[in-house]
Amino acid sequence: MRVPNSVVLPVGTHVDCCREEEVEEKRRDIMAKITAMLMERKSNLAHFINNLEGSEEPEFYMDQWERLKEMENCTLTILNLVAVNCTDHHDIKKLEATILEHVKNEELFPEVVRVLPPIYRQVEAAIIDIAQSEEVADHGMMDLQYLLSKLSQYKHLANLGRELLQDILRYLHRIGLVVWYEEIKHLESTVFLQPTFLITMFKLLVRYRLVQQLESIS
């Protein structure tokens, strides 16, 4: 919801635990809840913005107003939910085919038709090589300047500059190969070469109904 022009593909698992009619019922229920959630978000943002604009001294809240307006302009495309049985190889291949079909959709992903300079592919291949090397820790966190120095050790990347590397990292971040939070001051100098590590961390920290779970503990 906070990433501009996001595209989300909901995936429902454990189809093998449901009857066929239940799967369709749950699919409709989930999509309806997502639609309701997005409508509530839009309504809440409009409410907060109106409150700030109607305050006695709105100039004091300009930063908050700008952040809310940015969030209001973040479009979010929700694709139809795909239901899969994770124990069935055929279903996994079906999910893979669906993802590829959406990714090749130029309306959803304009980047698909972008022609990249050869150095983008060269840096991408080098980063994959570095990420898989034994000297890189499992978490894959690396200082941006150190990453530049490592890449510069490759003969064909000896003249790679920091500015060009940052442009390439923005592209690699968009396609999901690395994660680089350049807009966050405390993280702008850190590149995550193993996005799956972050996913594992988020799964531990960000949980459905976490507050209620914590409050239920005596």
C-alpha cells in the first residue's frame, strides 16, 4: 500500500484441505475483504487529509499532509487470487505460468519493454556471483561502498562509478533481485543481497493479529 504502482497477486494455499465449492467461496470472500480494505484505506486517508486541511494552523502539518497525499496517490493493482495445492507440482507450475503471464503484461509492468545497457546485466550477474560466495553472510547485508569496491574487482567493471551503480540498484530493487531502501536515511548505505532473509525476518515480526495475540498473554 505504500509502494507506488504496486501489483499484488494474492495466492491461496492449502486447496487440498478444502472441498471444491469451498475454494470458490473462500476466493470470493478474500477478494471481497481486500476490496473493502482498500476502500477503508482510501476513506481513512481522505479523512486524515481533510482534518489537516481544516486545522487552525495547517502550515504546521505540511510534512504530514505531503506524506498522506503521496500515500493517496499510490495506485495498487490487485490481480485475481490464484488457489494452489502446494503439494501438487502441477499447481506450482500453474502458479509460475500465471506470474509470468502477468509479468509480461506491458500495462502492468512498463519496465518489461525497457532496453537496458549491457552493463546492467553485467552488474546483475556480478552481484549474483558475490551474493553466492562463501564470504558473504547468510543475511546478505552489505555496505554500498563495499559492494562497489567488490564489483570494481571484476575486470569489465573496473570503471563502475557510484552514481551508475545506484541507478542499476534501483532497477534491481524494482525487479526484486536485491533490496535497497535508499529513501530511508538509516538504510541508504546498506544493500540487501538476499531479499529472502528479509522475508524470513518479516514473517517472524509482522504477523496477522499480532497485537491481539500479545494481549491474550497473561
